[in-house]
Amino acid sequence: MSNWLKKIFLGRIYKSELDKFLRSEKQVSFKKINNISIILDGRLGVKEAYFYRLAKFFNVPKKNVKILTFFQANKKLESSILNKSFTQKDIGSFGSFNQVLEVFCASKCDVLINYFDKNDIHLKMVSLRCDKQISVGFNSIEHELNDLIVDVPTQEKNLFAKEVKKYLKIIYKFK
């Protein structure tokens, strides 16, 4: 199936799921941050260590931080990052996910960080299906996808971290 047709199908499925998600009532508990998940656009060149340092601020151990990197090109990925990454081929034309995406989305997290600034349907589909308490993302993405929107450029990693820390400290009454 051609890529543009797949994107049309995925766009319709995404809109339908987003409407359902927005109508649903979320049970939210802001007691403590135990788990953090990150959806990272590989084109941005941000290293995983950056997110581990951010998690350390909230006393979240490295084992409770899950990072999933999206690679635009359908190149062959190294086996060491295969279970922590995906490409557009990992999402079927009718919205089915491969095993890596299913596991990532089913893992409950207190905070989901959407570290991408492109309205890519593949990134948005994964984000929407994640089991999360609160999601954080950039202003350039549909606002319905994120609960907390940080209005800084993606290149300003330190400013992003500072803003996320500031607001999550308030939300989670972190001391």
C-alpha cells in the first residue's frame, strides 16, 4: 500500500481514537512519579542520558525510564536498539502495532514525554495509545495530545528540562 494512502488511513483512525480519548474520563492520581516513558524523534539527536538525568531529578531509577525512539528512515536498525525503537513500518496501515510498540504502550507510566516537534502520524498514534497519567510535549504538536505543553524549541533541551521540572514539581507536589 502506498505511503500516502497509509497516512490517510492512519489519520482517520487517529482522529477517531483521539475523539474517544477526549470523551473518556481519566482517573488520575498525582501522588508520586514512579515511571517515566519517552517517545523520542530520532531526527532530533537527543541522547538517552539526557532523559535519565531528568528522571533522576524526580528520584526515578533508570530501570523505570522507558525510551522509545522513532527513526524516519526504514534503515536496518542495530540489534541493540531494536527493542527501544520503531519506524513507520512497525505500524500497520489500519493502526496495528508490532510487539515492541504494544509492550511500550501497555506499560503504565506516570509521565509520558512526547519529545517530538513534527506532526507525524506515527509518533502521535503511539503517544495516544500509551497508558499514562499525564503527557508532556511541545507547543508545535496538537494540543489535545498533551496535558502539559512546553513552549520552547526542541533544541533548547536545558530550558525544556527546567520547565518540565518546574511544572511537574507543582503537579506532583514534589519536595
